Amino acid sequence: MKSKTLLVRRKVTSKRDQVRQLLREIEDLLDDIADADADASWYSPALPTDAVPDRLADLGRHLRQMFGYEEDDEYLADLLSARPGLRDEIARLHDEHGRLLALLEDVCELAGSPTEPGSTWNDVESHYRDFTRELAGHYRDEDALLEHAGAAQVC
């Protein structure tokens, strides 16, 4: 495997770790908001929600960077040279990037600004969970392609 391919894969792996961390942080924030809303009926103070839009914006930035690395010609170059028939599957995965970013943008719009949400937190959480399921499926498909790349190198 060429050094540029390894470098791009390391960047993707590092960025994916950062994305996973942000996904956990956002999930925790949304869980805390849901718990605070339930506690509000018992006159407990509500949890500040201003961190959610900022974290979602951070997530968008990291995803765009990660997708850019994934779309680099070197990222799957060894796989394409060994199995050119997978070109359509790789193109499909690249096409998903725009759809995933649009789903995240929908969540961002629902979350609104740090001072005023655009929707209920239940809607934000529901759309966020839909987004994370789609992203997890994308990761699974991409990982399967990378397994092919490993098999291609062994052959």
C-alpha cells in the first residue's frame, strides 16, 4: 500500500474517531435534555440547551472533512486497482455523503440557534437518531469495502 494511501486512511480513521466522540456528546446532551424536561414537571430547573446547535455545527465540520478524505482518489486506490468492478459501489458511497450532510442540516435547523430552538427537543432527538442510523449504515458499507481492500492485498 502506498504511503499516501496510508496517510489518507489514517486521516479518515482519526476524523472518524472525532466524529464518534461528537456523536456521543450530542446523544448525551439530548438524553440530558429529555431527562430535564421530564424533571421540569417536578419543578426542577431545566437544562441549558445552548450547546446542542454548537455541537451539531462541529459535527458538520468534521463530517465534511472526513468525507473529503474519503473522496480522495488515494483512499481506495488499491481497492480500485485490484477490483475495478467496485467502482459503482464506491461512487454510491460517495453520493451518500451529500444525503447524510443534508440529514444533519435538517437536525441543525430543528435545533435552531443556541438561544432559540427551531422545534421541540423530541423532534430534534428523533431526527438526530434517524441521522445516526443512516451514518452507521454508511460506516458499515464503507468498512465492508475496506475489508475487500485487505482481501485484495492478500490475493
